Amino acid sequence: YAKVINISAPQIIYPRRLTNTGATWVSEIASRTETGMTFEQVTLTPFELATYTDVSNQLLADNVYNLEGELLSDYAESFAKTEGLAFVKGTGTGQPKGIMVASGITEVKTGIAAAFPSTNPADVLIGMYHKIPTTHAQNAVWMMNRNTLSVIRQWKDSTGRYLVLDPITAGGVATLLGRPIVEMVDMDDIGAGLYPILFGDMSGYRIVDRLGLDTLRDPYTIKLVGQTRFHAWKRVGADLTHPDRFVKLKVAV
């Protein structure tokens, strides 16, 4: 859902529009008023993610399945998990800036210190939906972890209909208030002072890939002790470019 681009430079400067032009009513020969757009710049820097694994040469020779292939598959999974956490809660120092850490996103509170209201809890989410402009709400998704989704799945309207609708086709997504729900495992649970739900148009969060996951088999460095070293690394960065496209929920009064 996020905007992902590949770059070939050590960083990229992305312009973010702050203000728009404005039109004014005028009479036939009255002076026109000049307006313009203003911008600021967001610098997106890729950071390196890396690890290595030492494997016995005898194990590589004697295993009855593709051990090297299994190792590379595991790299892909572990890198994806680490990236996923950074995209949600990364500090921006030595790693991507997480969307829940970035500044500027509008905040809505549940009105209850440690939970949702016991009466009409869905009203909080309806309020979130209408906090961002229509153009962005039409492209927005709900982001939460599985524990939070479990709570919201149990909410019903006055006629007993569940508010979360399951997909009607195979491979579809569940929806809430007509917009898709994306499970993000690293989002907060529902709890005092936490931020369990984000709603917004993910095109306002930019991910830059400088170098995809790459690996190197090194049979020389530790051959003296009968081992082969496998290196894996990737360079990726991310930051929020358009905070006005998002709203987040805080569990607080």
C-alpha cells in the first residue's frame, strides 16, 4: 500500500507541498491577486540491513535437502520482519523512520483512559474516518494488529450486523466503513497511552529501495576451520511525506 520507489543515489530529496494556489473573485477590470505554492523538502536516506551465517562445510555437503536455499529463504523472511518493524516504529536514526513515530499526523482519542467507550465504540472510528480530506479517505486503509482487529470484529450495529465485513471473493480483504483493513503485526495493542489504529492513504508514506536483498557465499574466509560464510544485506529507507493523509488513534481521555 505504501509508495515504493527504487533509487540509484545515496539519498533522494522529495518535495512536499505545504500550501496551494488560491483563486479569488474579481470584477471585469480589477487587479488580479497573485498566489503560489510553497514547498519543503523531505530527505529520504537508505540504511543498510545486514547479517551473516557460518555453516559447516560437512553439513553443506551432507544435508539431504537444499540447505543453502533454505538459508536464503530464511534471510528473506527475517529481513522482511525487521523492515516491517522499522516501517511502523523505526527511529529514523540508522534505520527508516516509522510511520507511527513521524510527526505531523492528526491524533484522535478514544475518550477512555485504557480502552474504547463501552457504548457505541465504533463512533470513535467514524470520527477518524472523517478527519482526513475526502480524496484521501477514498484511498485510505485501516492499519492495526491482529489483537486489535479481534476486538473490532466483535462490534455490531443496532440490527446485529457486524461492522467488519469479510471479503465476498477469494483473496479479497476485510473492510471497515467501506475501506480495507491491513494487518500490521507491529502496531500497538489497545492499552493506555498507546496508538493501536492508523487510518490513511499510504501513498503519503514513501519507501526507497537502494539495493534489494543480496547475498554472497564466501568459502574462503573461514575455510581454515571447515566452514563457509554466507552474507546477506539490503539498503532501504522510508519516511512520512504527507502527514495530512493520515489520522491515528490514541487510547486516552
